[in-house]
Amino acid sequence: MKAVVKRILGSRHIREAKKLQPLVDEINEWFEEYQSLSEEQLKGKTAEFRAHIAEATAEIKDEIEELREEKRR
């Protein structure tokens, strides 16, 4: 019975690999794009990433600071 189910649905590892394949493909695309960049361009990307992370986490950092202020009172 297990063999029949395995043939129809595939093994757990194969199903997990299929779920992860789109992410792997996206990472490989980024790798190809960044591989062609010069050292200076990569340094510029680092600054872009830091700015993006700072922007994305600004709201959370503000909330943390507000909680700290409330705790101090």
C-alpha cells in the first residue's frame, strides 16, 4: 500500500524539493545577476540592501523604542 501511495504522490523528500524549487530558481537568478557585477557595483548593492533593511524595519524599531520608554516610566 505504501508503495502505491509513494508512486502516486512521490516521496516526502521529492514533494519538499518541488515546493522549494521556485525559491532555488529565484536564488540562482540572483546569483547569475550578481556574479556579473564588479566589486564597486557589489559595494553599491550592499548600501542598497542596508537602506532597504533599515526602511523595512523602521516601524518595528519605533515600536521597540516606544515599549522601552513605557517600561522606563
